[in-house]
Amino acid sequence: MPVFLHRWGDGPPVILLHGWTMSGDIWQPVAARLEACSLAPDLPAHGQTSGYAPSVAGGVQMLGDLIRDEGLRDATLVGWSLGALIGWRYLATGGAGVARMVSVDMSPCPLPQPDWPYAMLGQDSDRPALAAERFKHHWPAASQAIAQGMFAAPDPALRPEIEARIRDNDAEAMACFWHDLTQADLRADIARLPVPLLALHGAKSRVYPPETGAWLAQTAPQGQSRIIAGTGHSPILEAPDAVAAAITAFMRG
């Protein structure tokens, strides 16, 4: 099955998994600051990757195929948002080829649950299904709202480019992926992660509470967390220097 892959640099392997509605090339600002061989695939139904289901399971299958086909060992896996969910699930299935993981602004359980304060902000159990229907029929308007919520600033300079990226996706596929990712609950998987985890979170995220990082660090067997000041849900775009520096220090440590 064809995985479309963006590559930058030389050195130890780093796999960069993007968020929902994005594509692998979104990682370029971070990859340019890493002394590594950075590999950023387009996730299923995003960009130019095809042949995989638009679901977390489809992303896990794609990641396993990529690691096998590239012959990767001791790789650092970095997942932003949806990419983190796919990375955590891959590690729960064995995690072949991965030595450590960095998650960026993601919760292992996006929907509210009893005694779970680290869900997606402003969500309840009914909203994801309603949102999926809205995505199918009103994707251009939804694209504007999605882009606006990704950043700490109300109207960042990057917003028009990001909005165009989102709008270019297939609405039906994005709705399917949205429904699947919002149903995930990987809290038990975090408690059994077989590799060290660094959880990065935006201090001003409007998608997940920044305190989610502390929960991840305390729950993972080998966990730590860091808040990226001045950023929202997209630290990789708002502060690529800080994100790259955190990844580099984690790899060396």
C-alpha cells in the first residue's frame, strides 16, 4: 500500500506523525531544526497516502508498514494530536522499531468521562456525531472554525494557509476519521507504554487542557512533560524552535 513520505536531513531516524486534516509536510519547520533523518508520512486519507482506512487502526497499520519497509530501528516517534493517538496505539501493539515517543498536545481520551478532566475542551458525548454530519455537508465553514481553534492567537498569520490545507481534504474521509478518533480511550495503554514518553502541550491550547501533559507524565512508566509557552494546539507551527529543542534533548537524554 502506498505511503507518501516527506524526508529531511540525515542522522538518527525520527518519525513525525501529523494531526487531523494536515499532511506530512506540515512538519518542515521542526524537521529543519533537527539533526536527524526526519520521516513524515501523510496519514491515511490525508495528502497523497492511499489504501488505508481513515481510522486510528488504519494509521497504526500504515505506521507499521512504514517502519518495516524503511527498516527502522531505535526510532524516535513524534505524534501531534491525531498522530499521537496513532503512536500510542502502535506502541500498545508492540511498538517494533520505536525507542521513545514524543506526543504533542493530545489526550488519550478525547471525550469526557466520569472523573476525567483531560478531554477535548467544550465536548460532550453527543457533539462528535453532530460535528461529523456538519463536516460532511458544510466542510468549508467547518474548515474556518477548525483553523481558528488551532492557535493561541485569535488570528495568526498562518491561519489562511492552514484553512486552505484543511479545506482541501475530503469531507467524508475527515468525518470518518473524526468520529473514530473521538471514540478512542487509550488511558490503559498509556499506563503500559513500553518506551519513554515526553508529552508536550501548548500553554494556551484551546483544544486540550495543558494539564493533560502532567497526567501523561505521571501515568506512563517512563514519562515526563513540558509546557510550550505562548502556544495553542499547534506548537509545531507556533514555536518550532522550542519543539525541536525539546525533541533533541529527549533523544539525547
